Amino acid sequence: MTDKTRRQGRIIGVGLGPGAIDLLSVRADRLLRDATHIAYFRKQGAAGRARTLVAPIIDETAPEEYAMEYPVTTEIPLSDPRYNQLLSEFYDSCTGHIASLSNAGHDVIILCEGDPFFYGSFMHLFTRLQADYPVEVVPGITGMSAAWTATGLPMTWGDDVMTVLMGTMDITKMRDALAIADAVVIMKIGRHFKKIAGLLEETGLASRAYIVCYAAMADETIYRLSDYSEDRLPYFSIIVIHGQGRRP
Amino acid sequence: MTDKTRRQGRIIGVGLGPGAIDLLSVRADRLLRDATHIAYFRKQGAAGRARTLVAPIIDETAPEEYAMEYPVTTEIPLSDPRYNQLLSEFYDSCTGHIASLSNAGHDVIILCEGDPFFYGSFMHLFTRLQADYPVEVVPGITGMSAAWTATGLPMTWGDDVMTVLMGTMDITKMRDALAIADAVVIMKIGRHFKKIAGLLEETGLASRAYIVCYAAMADETIYRLSDYSEDRLPYFSIIVIHGQGRRP
């Protein structure tokens, strides 16, 4: 029998920012130091980037931990219905566990790289929980902010249009979007790198493009696109093309 | 005679985030608590939003302050060459003062609302200083992150294209950009509100649009676009249209 008089615990998606411990917000830092239960996504067999990032804060306070390990989907194409079904079951299962913690009165902090509502896995939990549970979100510094900061050049001026694109998207749509944008961010590049580099060459943007790997992290590296000779980029890589708008 | 042996002070553009004191990063918070010299932009006759935001931190430590007051430009149209000249002289003058502080060995923290390299006035100082002075930048949570967080709906999913537009931009270009975007942010709206609302109606986006005023601040207010009946928006208002991409 469920104890209906017990207060549901808060569920808080906390943006951790781009990957430096002191780029957490003060609010995120406090929530983590006081946390009794944390949850985070990670690849099977990995420590998890989010968990590793916050180690300096939580290792002292030793909260209860719930690691949500992504199912292995590399052999199922994105277009296969089984892909969506597998992920959907995974998010349902994670949601069930977090809901049970909340029902038991525990506050649960969900670690979110970057900003929780900006292309984040947390959003799949959020949409499943929000109707029945007290879910809150703490915004964070995005990886793209850290990437353009790392280039040492301002990103957007005056009336510049800035467009954010995924390397996994349709290449024709990407070409159309590039034609209108003044400033461009491309994320989730990985094995799509050669295709994207070719498109940037074709559209005359390649000479202005920077590659930032592991922005704000210890292994941060910045290249001009024209100086990068590998066939693919590490997962945490962002292409940045700065705007050129009005500047008095 | 300049003392060439003296170390130049660091000049640090510090992102303050969207407007809540605990949404500063831990790094920004520490830099401000240790600051001996701060500089910030403000309108003539106003306390300044950036300065007001950090009052709880710096009022104890009482650093030296340099308020950079924008010249009044309301009577000069953007297209008039005098507009650019007036602003350029203003930024030159601010740069000169900050450079003199650095030459005297002082570290100077420049307060930047949001993220310094994202449509920020700081960028005009940065480009004038970077060749000759040690200038650093601390990224911040953008106002747009706080705005979509305030709506309580995730912003971008899967391969969604997100586009950031300025209300001050050419309306034809805005129409073209809206045609390609899945998720949209519109900033600097003010007196352009009616024109933009009309365009969102025309393009079928109005029913999905939210208005967020003063995101993350004490007077944060959220409207559906269809429920907003005034002719203009306050300056700190952002229109948010959420993406609808893949979600297992």
C-alpha cells in the first residue's frame, strides 16, 4: 500500500555546464553538496562524463547513486522502429525508478551535461514525470558557449542570425540552413565530419570554421577546420563559425 | 613615463547569467568576491542591471567601480553614420580607461549579462583590447536558456535546427530563417513586437510561441503569445518556440 500522506520528493534536473567543475552555477553546486540521491546517464562500462565531472563535490557527501546505462543501439539503424522502442523502454524504466525514489520522499538530483532542456537526455524523463511529480530544472552553461569562448572570438554581433545544427541531420536541410545563418554551431558530428567539412567548403564557410574538442575540459583543443586532417571528430566536438555583424 | 616593469592587470569579461544571483557560475562568483576593480555598462541615470544583480556579492567587498554609461542615441537612426561613430568613440573611451587600470597593475572584472560572447557589449571592448592586454572570458548561462527553462518545456530534440533571431533584423530575412528552423528564439523585440507577432501568425508558428519576460529574475512572467495583448514587450523579453523533434 502506498503511503499517500508522504510528501513526494523533488526531482531536479540540474545543468552542470560544459565540463569544468567551477562552471557549475552556484545553485547547482549547492544542490549537489546537499544531495542525498543522484541519478545520471552513462554508457555501459563507462564511469560517465557527468558523474566524473561532479566527483570533487559529491565524493565527500556520498549520496545514493542511480546510474542509467544506455542500451547498446549501435547495430540498430535510427530509422528502425526497434530503435525507438528500445530507447523508449529504457527511459520508461529509468522514470519508474526515479518516481519510486520520489514516492519514498527522497529528493533526486539528475545530473545533466550542459543545459537540461537543450538536446538533453533528461528531457525524456522530464516529459514522463512532469504530470505526476514535482520536477524542477536548473539551466546550465551550454557546451556551445564554452566552445565559442575557447576560440577567443565573439560569436554574434548586432542582428546576426545564429543557427544550431546537428551533424546527424539531413544534409540538404543543413545546406539550406547554412545559406541563411550568419553564425553557426554544429554539434553531434562524429563520423559525419567529412560530409560536413565538404559542405562547409562548398558553401564558402570552411575558412571561417573552428573545431573545438572538449570545450572547458582539461583536454580542450582548438583547430582551424583547414588544419584538421582526421576523418572523424571525437564525440565532444563542436564546429563554430562566428558571425560578422555590425560592430561600431 | 610608463613603468614597463609593472605587470599588466588581467581584464576578465565575466558572464553573470540570466539575472539570478545563484545562476552565476562558481568561477564568476569567486572572481567577483575577490574583485578589486569592476566595470559595467548601464544606461544614463540607471543603476544598471548587471551592477544591481551582483550587489549581494560585491557590496561587502566594495571594489572600485567604473560605470560605462551608453551615450543617448535614440534620436539618431541606426543607418546614420553618426550612430556608429558615437558608439565607436564611446567604446574607445571605455577601452582607454580599462587599459589604464590594467597598465597600473589592477585586475579588472567586466560584468556581462548572460554570456559575454553572445550579443554582448563587452565584445566591443574585447576586440579593442585583445591584441595588447591579457583578456579572459568566463562563459555564462544565456538569457535564452533561462527563458526556455521558464516555459517548463524542453527546447530542442533529436536533429532539431534551432535558430536565434533579433527583433531588430530585416523581416524578409526573418521569414526565410523561420521557414527552416524547428526551434526558434527571438530577442531584442521591444517595439518590433507587433510586426513579429504578425509574421509568426502568417507562418503558422504563433500557436506554439511563448513570451518570457525577465527570465530567472524576481519579476519573471510567461505568456502564450496568443494571450498577450499589449503592443510592445519590455526589453528583457524573449519569444521561444520549442522544437518538436524525435523523442522515444
